[in-house]
Amino acid sequence: MSRRRLVPALMLCAALGATVARAQAQKPPAEAPNAVSPVLILPPTLPPKLVSTYPAQDQTVAPGLLILKAVFDQQMSPSAWNYAPAPGAEPLECVKTPRLLTDQKTFVVICRVLAGRTYGVTFNAQRPGGFANLGENPAETASLTFKVENDSPVTTLRRAMELAGLRADQTPVQEAPRASAANAPAGGG
């Protein structure tokens, strides 16, 4: 083959070789014949136990805003909980959903209590779907009753948090994430 014809043929081979190499580099590697997708298997656990509350059993508290706090002995699922009125006591007026704090063991919820009443709450009155650990083992059922005195009411979230022994970063209200311009709906009105 003449030299004039050889140079374009070599360039063509080099270009084809580069294209094949790029295609192979972009191709996902073949899976190992015995590849297994990762699965998390948790060992069996004992049911979580309620270890402390605010208010404590039979404690007397001020009327007004109250942060009900329930602390368990294990890390808990943030989406599994239920509480109901305790038999023979006034039902609490609380927001619907408690918040699990960063320790993964403490739930808090904002409630309103009135003077001169006795309130009661049962945690996991219905165990299925109730407070549960990360292995989905439901907590033991537990009840709490407390009294409300005729005193000056608690009217600020800060004071209610202090009484419950919470720090500023343990607020029972979680802020919604801020919407960014990229996530904002198009158009205007």
C-alpha cells in the first residue's frame, strides 16, 4: 500500500480504536456472579421502655403551654407513635404529631393544659403502629397522670421548654425547609 493511502487508513483505525475504548469505558462493569444487594438485618430486640417523662408521674405543673416529653431506653423510629387519654383523667389537647429529637430516644409534643385539672396520657394504648424502636419492635404500654395547679399560666414556648428541661435546639416545632428559587412554582399571580 502506498504511503498516501496508509496514513488515512492508520488515522481511521486510530479513530475507531478510540471510539471503541470510549464505549467500553462508559459501559457499566459486569456484576459479579454472586452479587447481593445490601440488606440491613437488625437483631431481635426487647420492647423499648419509657424511662422518663415531663411532667413526671403525679407531678403538679403550671397551666398554659406544656411540652410533653417522653424518653425511651432505645433509639426509636421517628414515624411510629401513638398516645391516647389515660382512663379516669382529662385528655390532653396536643398537636397531633410528636417530634423525635436528635438523641433518637426523646419525643416532644406541644400541649395546652388548664388549671385545676388532672390529665392523663397512655403511650402505645394500641401497640401496633405505636412508638417502636428501629427494629419495629413496639414499646411497652405506659400511662402517665399529672395535676395542673391554679397558678400563673406558662405563655411562651421558651418557658415551656425550660420547664421540660429542653435546650434551644430541642424545640418541639420543626421548621419547614425554606423554598429555593429553583423549587418555587413558576408564574405569579
